[in-house]
Amino acid sequence: MQDDLPEGIWPPHEAFYIEGMLFCTTSAFRAAEEKRSAEHAPSASVWQENARIILDGVQTLALQAAALSRYLWPARTKKVHLLRAARLRSGLGISEDSCLSNRELRNALEHVDERLDEFCRTHVAGDILATYVGLLGEQHEVPSHLFRAYYTDIDVFEVLGERFEMAPILEEVEELHERLLAAARKGSRIPYQRIDQSPST
């Protein structure tokens, strides 16, 4: 049925997409708040104990941003998926240059197991660290190879050598969250803007 709709989503079904995306944004906020609380530990020793909470919070935010990205820019190119995504982007005011469209972040997280296989095959030398939380400048002169890291001074998350700025992602998620809440309050309906051209199959 959805294939026949130029709007991409049958109106009663919009509630499902709103609910699914709100789960992602709410989870992202919860992770960001846990991260902030852990960063404001009363002492350096407690802060070090909280390093995993900080890193987990950053990665959860990134994972939920990747999940939102799939709603808005689907990996599959079937017409039903493209129409749905176009409807969501249009109705929720998401531009094509949104940081949520970054497929590098999605691929880094969704295919991390395969990338880890390739990383481990290289037999890298130097310091091999599973996790790191701290200043970028605190790294040792000996080459460091990290599975995942968060650089607190520049708000950057790294996974297997790829780095991503987190501030723009959190800002975009916050804006999307407010729009989704507004849609939920208005009868779980996404604002209507006609899509002039339907994606091709």
C-alpha cells in the first residue's frame, strides 16, 4: 500500500515511525546525561573509574544517531523505503546536509565486527588499547592503536581510527527530538509537505 502513496507513509502509520524515532532520541539523551554526570565526578580518581561510563555514553549516542540515520536515509533502495525516508525528512525538516546523513559513522558502527577483523589482521605494533578516555594530547609518543576512544578536550569519538565530532550530532538529535515530540502531541501526525518527485525504483 505504501508504494502507491506519493507521501510515502499511510497517515495512521506515522505514529509507528514517530515512536520508533523517539525511542532513539530518548535513548541518546539518556546516554548523554549519564556521560555528563560521569564527567563531573568529584575527584580525579572517581573520574577515572567513570571513564567507561563516559565512553559507553558517547558510543550509545553515536549508535542511536546511526539508527535515526537509517530512518531518514535507508541503506536499501527499494521504492517503499525511499518514499518513507523522503516523507520523514520533508515532514520533520531534515536537510540533506544533516550530520545524521553521515554514512561513515553508520558503517563504522554497524560493521565494527568486520572492521575489527581486518584491523587485527594487520598485526600493528606499539601500544594497543581497547579503550581510552582523555585529552588528545595525552597520548604517548609510541604509536597507539585504539579500538574505541573519546577525546574530552575536542568532543570527538574514535572507533578503529575513524573520528567523529559529537557536538553536531547531539545538537541535531536534540532538534529532531523536539520535532518528534511536537508531532506526537498533535495526534501522532508528521507535518505534511508534499514531495514533488518520488524516488525512482
